[in-house]
Amino acid sequence: EYIIFGRLNEINATLGEVARQRLAQVLAAQNKVDEALKLLEGDSDKAFLASREELKGDLLVQQGRTDDARAAYEKAKAALSDEAAVGGLQIKLDDLAKGDA
């Protein structure tokens, strides 16, 4: 259905991953969260692991799957340096711990 990603990945893996994550965000905004999550299945280049897992966490929160979201956020946090994980990602984890998600 999203043939463009196969083609983009052949041309440039970085561009393909960025486009994949952007489309997942668009699908989520259209309440097509299952489709968005399917786009994010599989392996990701290490450089994109944190952003992909954070996005997965956001989508899982949208579905009310807080335990799965927490696991995705933790995976994203582990892929970042301690300094980088202090920002919005840590706030999302803290919100889940409080049950505010």
C-alpha cells in the first residue's frame, strides 16, 4: 500500500525512515493508529531507534496501551545519551508513572 517506502529505502535509507515516521504521524492524526504502528514494525537503523520507539510509545498511549508505551519509551531512552533523555521523553515516562497519559 505504501510502495513509496520501498523505493525511498532503495535510494536513501535515511530519507525512507524519516518519511516512514512522518506518515505514521499523519495516519495517527487520522485515527489510523494500527496502520501507523504497522509502518514502524521491524528493525530500524540505530540512528533512528530512539525517535521510532518514542513515536511507537506515543501511538500506544493513543490506544490506551500504557504498559507497551512505557516499554517503547524505555527502549527509546536507552538508545539516547543520559543528557538527551532528560527532555520530553522523560516527561512522558513520568506521566505514565503517574497515570496521567
